[in-house]
Amino acid sequence: MPRVKRGTHHIKRRKNILARTKGMMWGRKSKIKLARTAAVKAGVNAYVGRKLKKRNNRGLQQNRIGAAAKLNDTSYSRFMDSLKKRNIELDRKVLSEIASKYPAVFAKLVKA
């Protein structure tokens, strides 16, 4: 059987790793061994960060709705309960946008 050296695949893999670690400091941007570990760790942190972003945004949305509800003389839990009882199916993201940008519309929601 003929000999296969696989030089192009090796170079392609290294270029891909170094492209992912571009902009990192010291040897992590240029040395393959350090770049590989840095790229794996960066990927793990990015995955975790996407979950944390969702968690933080949900808390922010609840705070916005709660603050707007307090301005309209009700609490967050009573407001959400009344929405569920009246089958108004607006999610927290939309409600927080309405509360922050359109307080008059939010006040009508509270009255309803």
C-alpha cells in the first residue's frame, strides 16, 4: 500500500484551532498545545454563558414587571395571577418591554 502523510489535514486542523484562539494573549494564540486547551475551555465557558444569560434576563424581566406593577398599586404575583385567570397569554419578555417602554399600556393591562 502507498504511504499517506496527511499533511494537509494536519495543517487545516491547526489553522482552525489557531483561528478560534485569535486575539488571546501570550502563547495561547500561537502555540498549538496551549491553543487547543484554551479553545476547549473557551467553548465550555461560552456554553455556560449562554445559559446564564437566559437566567439573568428572566430575573431582569421579573424585576421590571414587578416595579411597574408596584407603580400601579399591585404586586408582581397578583398581577401574574390575574393575567392567568383572564387567559391573557403574554410572556414575561413582552410584558417587561411593555412595562419599560409603554407604561400607559401596562396600566391598562393592570386595570384589565
